[in-house]
Amino acid sequence: MNAAIIGATGLIGADVLLGLLADERYQQVMVLGRRLPQLAEGTHGIDKLSFIQCQLEDIPSLSIPIDIDHAFCCLGTTIKQAGSQENFIKVDHTAVIDFAKLIAQNKSLNQSPNQSQAGVKLFVVTALGANEKSNVFYNRVKGQVQLDLSLIPLSKLYIFQPSLLLGHRAHQRTLEDIGQKFFAIASGVFIGPLAKYKPITGKLVADNMLAIAIQDKELVSDTSLESKAVRIIDNKQMHRLVN
């Protein structure tokens, strides 16, 4: 199989990339982004990594020279980092949709007439509380991208909805840093009805994505998007999926 990933330098994407490179079932791993991920010398599987340097607005005009079976979208920012709601939408909605369309189009262009029309599987990170009808801007954008992704012709769409992400980021997020310290102390309270809000490490989200992609696990919930091709993996499920 071949894989493509965007957002490979982020908290979740960095671990997804390492997992893809390490797994022998992937022959080639295509990375899209502004900068090449910094990998340690001798990283297992680094020889099968290919890189397409691009800005997010370039995605619709790109072409991918190999047939992609699994695509991973780990894009995500904050309004503070983006600078405005408009710029936030460009990253967390527009670029995500453009990537999904690029991958879907790539599959149809590169598939030979003798191949089954299996399509591509897309694994994407949104957020707990994503809902296109939400009054909260962040949740509304995440919900809208889920809805719009479900309309793209994909073999399967897997949506991962983490709560507060724990782990070291290249870019400091002050509120998240404070939240991480608080929740590390108070983690024992996330039981029963509160379990779905339990903070989760970026590594565990990545492990879930890889477990479903590589091991073909199907321990996922039904979707509210009314499509058998769409699966939602919520925060509570991710805490137990790979244990």
C-alpha cells in the first residue's frame, strides 16, 4: 500500500508518520507540507518517504504521482495562531477538504481499468464536540468539515474526535499548556459520564489511527452522518481502542 499525510509535523501527525514509515505494508509514504519533517538519522523506513513542498492554498493544483490507498489528515490550528476566524477556516476546513478532494481524484486517475474501484480511505482528526449546528465557532467549523468530507467519494472516512490533546508542541499554546498541567493532576475525575472528556495524548490518537488503518480494527461507533462509509471514533473509544 501507499500512504499520504498532511500535517506530519504536528503533535499527532509526527507519530502517524513514524508509524507509517516503520510498517512494512506501506511501500511509499508521501508527505505534503510547507517543510520537511525533521526525522532522526536512521529512522526506520525513511528511505520510502517522498515530500511535496506546498502551501495550503496550493493543494487544489497539486498532483500526486503515486496511487494512494490510505490518506491521513492531521491539520489543526487555533484562532490565536491563525490570527483570525477566516484564517482558522482556511486551515481547519478549506485545506482539509482540498486534501480529501485531491486524494479522491488521485485514486480515480491512477487506478487502472483492471483494479477494483475500492477508492481511498481517509483518516482525519477533528475534535470532541464537533457539530455544524454548534453555537461555538470552533466546534461548528469542525462539524462542518465532517459534514463536507462525508460528501466526497471516499471508500471509507474515519473521523477521530479527541478531547484536550496532551504532548509537546513545536508551537506553544498557553491555554493548552495550563490545561495539560491541570488535567494531569485531576485525571482521576474523568470516570463515568465524564470519561468522554478525559484528555488524550497526541501519541494515543496517532496509535488509534494506525491501529484502524494497519490492523483494520473496526471498534468504532455508528455515525450521525448517515453513511456506512463514515465512521466516528470518539475520545472515550480512543482511550480503550489500542489497549
